[in-house]
Amino acid sequence: MATEYENQEKVAALPQEGVHCFAASSRQITIRRIVTTILFVAFAAGACFFFMRDGGLGLGIFCAIAALICVMVFIQTFLIADYRVAVDYNMKEIVLRYRFSKVKIPFENLDSRDGEPSKAEAMLDSTGVGNKQKTFYLVFDDVYEDVCFQTSTNDLASREDFFKLKEEAFAIADAYGARNSEGAIKPQFSGKGADSEIDEIVKNAIEDDSDN
């Protein structure tokens, strides 16, 4: 359904069918699988140890939950290996992997812009640790909903994929013009990626375990 904000000439210039899929970085997937496997073994062993020990029920439950989270993160790596972001020209929507669900942003709701790194990522970028190339970030907004997703050159299979995705997302946002709507919401993005909450849970679990 056309809106008053669409530029019909630019909309017509977009692909009218097909799905362009952008997979997650193989390096990121491999690291997550290795780390979650190691953590799972450690937490599972910890759960068994504390369950067999008098007074260790609380720590046993904690380790069991942490092990389950590791399994969830491990399984998710297979989902993002297929695609992390997809541009569906058939259904006219951007599809984003978020945990075990899919976030869908219709083209007519999409605003796309350059993103910013989190504080931790900014520190790594400034020190040059882990990546010699500059990291670029891309934000997808559903301007009518409180939905915001960020990806980066580190998240996708290649930098070429990232810039191709950025080119398509910017073209779609420009053609449909949702950002010009008076009803558009302008959420402030925190710099976190789609899977950051899972990563933070694992990180907090490790920190809590070390405190105990």
C-alpha cells in the first residue's frame, strides 16, 4: 500500500522480487561455538558437583541455567549461519534474526542510518585490538514501533556483504520515506547488536561464577 511519503520513481527502481540474504561472520560463529562449548562443559560439571554437595543447591541451579544458556547460544549460531539479515523484495520487508525469533520491518516503516559502536567496541576500535580495519555500523529502525537493530562489518560474512546491505537499506529507506512521517519514532540506539543480551547473560554468568 503506497503512502504519501513514497517516491514512486525510486520505488520502481528497486528490485521487485527476490530475497537477498546476508549471513553472519564465520569467524564470529566459530568463536561463539568454541566459547559456548567450553562454558557448557564447565557449567555442566559445576552443576553436577554442586547438586551432589550438601548446601550446593543454589549454585547447582545457577550452573544448570548458565549451561542451558550456552546451549541456546550454540544453537543460535546455526540460525545466523543461514542469514543474519535478509532483504525480502517479495514481501517488501527487512527480516532480522533476533535470538530465536525474526524481526520484520516493512519497507514502508524502514529508516536506515549509520550506527555507532558501544563503549567497549569504541575502545577496541581506538586501540586497534582485534581488528585492523575500521568497523562500520548500520542501524535499522521501524519508525512506527520501538524496534531498532544494529549490525556491523564484524557481524556479517564479509565487508562486501555489509556495504551491499547498507546500499540496499539506504535505497529502500530513501524510496519509501518513512523517516519523513510525523508519526515516526526516533529511538536512541545504545550501540548493542541483536544478540548482545544473550552475550551479556553469558558474560554475567561467568562473572557471578568467578565471584562465588
